[in-house]
Amino acid sequence: MDLEKPSARRQEPEGCLVVAIRLPVRIVALLVVVPVRMAWDALVVAGRFLNDTVLRPLGRALLWLGRAVFVWPFVGLWRYVLVPLGTGLAWLGNVLLVVPAVWLYRYVLTPSGHACAWLGRGVLAGLAWLYARVLTPIGHALMWVLKGLGAVFAAIGLGVFGALAWLGRYLVVVPAVWVYQWVLAPVGRAVSAVVTGIGVALYWTVRVLFVLPAVGLYRWVLAPVGRVLAVLGREIRDALGHAWRVAGRISLAVGRFLAGLFRWIFVEPVRWVYRTVLTPVGHAVRDAVLRPVADAARSVGRATRQALTAARDSVRQARADVRRMLFGEPRQREAVARREPTGRETRTLGSSTTALTKD
């Protein structure tokens, strides 16, 4: 049977070698991959169950513990210790350093700086007068003398340079040109011809001894072997992928079968016991025992609250009687005249109490 998954791409023509390799490779891959896929699916299910039931609650507990042990103490330390301490130190530094420094700058350093600036302006004015009236004429005189001496030395230097240039041309340049033209150039041409011949010989030697055998080995041995290995590798890859998908289907069917078996062996009997036995028993216990006990407890609580209220009222009345016997009746507060009319003369929205419209 053909185990390859159909695809939408165009099918390339395949040789007999591909067809001969495909079926055994896919059968072996399926037999090897099915146990691995079933073990992998079992590990995935176990990992999800472990993550949902153990790791996630444990992680949340560790996160809460880490916050309680590390984060909250540091937050409390920062909020209730370091921030007030920093505020106090900032105020103290302002009082002890900033305010004295500002006072020193404003009332000591600024007047001293103004005085030093005035003194510096005076010194600069004196130096400017010295430069303009004394140093500048002396400098002009020195420059005139140096210009004359420079002209004399320039004339002497030009003569000496011309003599040295003539001697250098006929003692160095002319012999060097002759040596290059009649000695070095022919020797260089001969050496270049010899090196070119040696290079051509080495090129053909290397090509015949190494390049042509390597090209033949690649073309007639390595390329066919590589094509066979490529076909084999592609078939193994496709077989493993197909076997992995088939093993997934098999693992899913086995998992559903085990889940249904567990449901009919354990879950359905437990559900039936819960619905037909435990629920009626629970309702009977609730109606026969728990509800009367709760009503009795509420009655007892109500009676207790009423008794406590009556006792509190009795104690309050007894305390008022004792205070009345010891200190007498409390003095009544005097009535204060109200601005609003009382009784029938009370102001309402439907009647008027002004002097002009009063009945």
C-alpha cells in the first residue's frame, strides 16, 4: 500500500531505485516511530497533568512566598525607612551645606570676584599700554633686521643648492639610469621569462596530476553516490514524517480507547453511586438532621440575643436610677426661641405667612 500523504505539488517521475527503497524504509520507520510517538504522547499528557496539578500551584505558592520574603520587606524598608531617612538627610544637607554655600557665594565670593575682576582689568590695561608703546616698536625693529639677514642667507642658500643639484644629477641620477637601462631591465626580462616557464610547467603538472583525477572522481564516483544518498535521505525523512503522523493517529485512538475504558470502569460507576446513593442520602441527612439543627441553633441564637438585650436594658436602667438617686434629676435645657413659626403658623409651600397676605 502507498503510505505517502498526498500533496498538491506536481509529482516528479521516479525511478525503480526510489520505488524499491521507499516501502521497506517506511515499514521500518513505522515500526520504530510508533512506540516513540506513543511514549511521547504519554509524556505530554503526564506533563500537562503535572503542570496543572502540581507545578502551577507550586509556582504560585513560591511566587507568593518570594514576594513575602524578598519583595514586601524591601518595599516596607524603602517606603517607611529609606524614604523618610532620605528626606531628613536632604533637609539636613540643605540646612548645613546648601544654605551656607549660597550665603558664602552671595556675600563673600561675589564681592571678592568683582574686586579681582576690577584689579585684572587694571593689570590688562597696563599690559596693553606696555605692548602698544614699548614691545611693538621693538618687534618692528627686530623684524626689519631679520628680513635683511634672511635675504642674505637666501641668496647664499640658492647658490649652494644649485651646485649640489648639478653634482647630484651627474654623480647619482645619470649612472643610476644607465645601470637600470642596460643592466637591470635585461636581467629582469630574463628572470620573468624563466619564472613564466616554470609557472606554466607547474600549472600543467598540477592539472594533470591532481585536478583532472579529482574532476573524474567527483563526476563519475562522488556525484552518483551523492545522488543515491540524497534519494535515500529524502525517503527516510518522508518515511519518518509519515510514520510520525500515522503513529499520532494510532496514539490518539489508543488514548481515546483508554479514556473510554477508564470512564466506563471508574467514572460512570462513581457518578452513578453519587447520583443514586450519595445525593439522596445527603438530601435526607440535610432534611432530617442538618436543617433542624440549624433551625435550633438559630432559635438559640435569637433567644440569646434577646436575653442579652434585656440584660443590657436592665443594666442601663439600673445605672440611670443610681445616678438619679445620687445626683438628682438632670436639669432640663431651656427652650430657645425659634425664628420659624410653630403650630398652625408654620410656613408651608401652599400658604403665605407674610404680613400682607396672612389670613
